[in-house]
Amino acid sequence: MGDYVGAIDLGTTGVRCVIFDRSARPVAADYREFQLSYPQSGWVEQDPQELFQATLGVIRAAVAKGGIDYADISSFGITNQRETTIVWDRDTGEPIYPAIVWQDRRTAGECERLRSAGIERDVRARTGLPLDPYFSASKLSWILQHVPQARIRAEKGELLFGTPDSWLLWKLTGEHLTDTSNASRTLLFNIGKMEWDDELLRAFSIPRQCLPRVLPSLSHYAPIKAEFFGRSIPISAVLGDQQAALFGHTGFTRGALKVTWGTGAFLLMNTGDHPVESSHQLLSTVFYSDESSVSYGLEGAVFVAGAVIQWLRDGLGIIADAAESEGMAQSVESTGGAYFVPALTGLGAPYWDPHARGTIVGITRGTGRAQIVRAALESIAYQTHAVVRAMEDDLNYPIDLLHVDGGAARNDFLCQFQSDILGIPIVRPEYLEMTARGAALGAGLTSGVWVAKDDLMELAGAGTRFEPMMNIDQRDSLLAGWQRAVERAKGWDR
């Protein structure tokens, strides 16, 4: 058995390969960006072949950087952007249309038509998801409708559909497969029965013949063809990106919760062996599965988190670098009563107001750059707080710890303020690329590098722990001010 486990982390704007040793420490990595295109307003596309070629490139580069022999890699895990939709020819392996990226909104009208037909309640009951162009089903239906002969060819079994994990599996192994966590993001998968749903296939006019076979997240998928790296290497885990991040934090117990602070903020909680219906429009989804069990999750998405710091840099020019925000926020004792609601693209969970717009309130003559930067960082914590409280309400279960990762988690001020405003400890791992780590842990667990989940818990490392220091009265006062600010941002462009 090899001494290393590889992770392929296929994101929205780039792909990373990380090689981990038996202590789950990263020993080599490589990253390459790829292009997004915007052919029309609201459309977002990618070249699937570029995704695949970039993936081959980062694997080869990471192995070379580490001086590692392919024979010493026990297996690879895949983690990926989830809802992006690709359709390709079964015989040639050529895509029939560019990948339609998860951010694409072209099918909003079709989702509204289906919603008007009164099927959304049933869709949510089966999938845990709302009818929204974010998910794969309407994207796939659009391709089958708009590419000549596509639907007929799909019905004949000549075309295959997949999210990026399926595309990579097909190109690397020749097998048409996906895992339960990615399948649960398509609007076509019944998360109670853990199978493709015939009623949903009919609703979206999707031929079953084009769908991949669904395996547990931790499975022996198929070996990578020897033609790529000179030897055959198993793929032993596949996880959607947010699920992989929670797995990387070893969030295996009910109530385990992580937030990934990137452009937005994605919170995912382990809800145990059954899905939880949210009263706050959070998403019920599959966290991960193995051969004997399924763990479900509850997910909330904040649209603008780290992006607000990018906007301060690129839009206003009041900071030169994102790292500068930490020191500037710490240079003042408070925002002086200012609040920044970063609803630059509306508000996501748990507010769900597409008409909200970015708002800065409470400005006085004493408000300067530092107060605005501090208010922007605090807004990330306030939004995270709102989703955590919604999850607690849905589960009737108190959260006593939050794991953080993503680029903004490097910011000590943000981590401490998050702990203060939630009143619970925050744990930041030493290694912040949790999606890659989760894919590697899953693959190593399946391939026998690690025997049991308890072994993975011991590899987690101490990380950095932030304890709450704010008194309750101050916390309540700040949260009340935030809620007033949110009310002023709501419905602004109606």
C-alpha cells in the first residue's frame, strides 16, 4: 500500500492537486486557474476539456514537486464544484455544449414556470432543495432542448450527463459514475430513497439513460487509466466541495458545523442519519455516505463574505490588500455604531431577499476608513451568526463549536469577533484547504491508509482556538443594531 493519498480539488475558477502523507500532512501541491465565459447576461460557462487538461497538469506537477513515485500513491479522492452541468458524447467523449456553471441563471424562467405549476413543495420533499436554476436539472433540460437532436440522442443512450466529478471520472477511468453528495444537488435525486426519482425526471423531461450510476461517497470507484500516469491508481472517494470541507474537519457527529469563508460563506452541518426539513429555507442535502450508512446535512449560503473585502480593495480602493483589513480593523475599538450590510447581490440564507442591496448605516463625522473596514469584517460574522441560529432552530439543537476554513479564516480579528458574537469557541485548522483534505481523508479511509474514522480524528491537529470574550449585554446590543441595519437593506430595489 502506498504512503500517500492524493486529492483532486476542482473548483469554479481553478483546480488543485494536493498529496498528503499518512499523517494527513500536505507534502506537495499544484494549482492552475481556468477561464469562465459570460456569453450573455446571467450566463456562465466553461470549457470541460480545459477542466480535464488542467486536472492532468496539476496532478503531474504536484507529484513532480514532491519527488513522489506514482506507485506510492494509494488512491485519489475527488472534490468539486457541485451543480455545474456537462453533457458529452458517450462514444467520442466530446462535450456537446460548454459546461453550464452553477452560477448560471438562464433557466430562471423555466424554474418559475415549474413553480407556478405547483410542484415545488413536492420537489423539496423529495430532494431537500428549492426549485432554482442554481441546481443541475434545469441546466441539463436546457441543453437537451437547445442543442439539435440532443434529447433524442440522450433517449437513445448516446449522450451522458454529469457534474464535474462525473466528467473527471469518465475521462480518467471510462466509467460513468457520481456520488450521493453530488447527486443530491441535481434536483433529480430522492434523498430519502437514495436514488434517481422518476417523478422528477418526468417533471424536467430528463431521460434516465443519460444519468450516471450513483455510488456511496466513500467507494472503490474505478482505477485511473495507466495511460495518464504510467500506472493505474484507484479513485476511492468523491465528495461535493462543501461536504468535503466538513469531512476534512472530521465533522462526523450530529451537530458538527463548519463555515467556509470564501467569496461567499457556506455553512454545512451534520444532521445525522436523516434529513431535516428547514423552516428557514436552508437546504437539506446528503453530507456523505459509505457502504453501510448515510449522513445528511443542512446547508446555508451567504452570498457575500470575502467578496466584501475584495470590493473594499477593488471597488473603493480603501485597502491595497485583503490582509491589510485585519490590522485596520484592530486599529479602532469599534465601528462607532456603523453597520455594513453587504447585500451586493441580494441577501441569502436565512433572509432570502433578492431585492436587498448593500447598505452602510450609522455613519457620522467620526467614521473613517478603519471603521468601514471593521464593519465589513463584522458583517461576515453577523451573517454567519444568522445562519447558525437558523440551524439551531431547525434542529432544536444547541451549537457549541464552529469550525472555520477558507481564505478569510486567516483573519484573527474575524475569528475572534465570530466567537464573541456567537458566544461559542471557533476552531481554525492549521491547514485551511479543507476541501482537498476531506477528499484525501475519504480516499485514504476507503483504501485502507487509515482504518477507521477515529484514526482521522487523531490526525486533525490542534489548530487555533478562539474563545468568546464579549459580555452578553454588548453582544445583544450589537446584534440588535445589525438586525436594524438588515431591515433597512431589505427590498431596496423593488
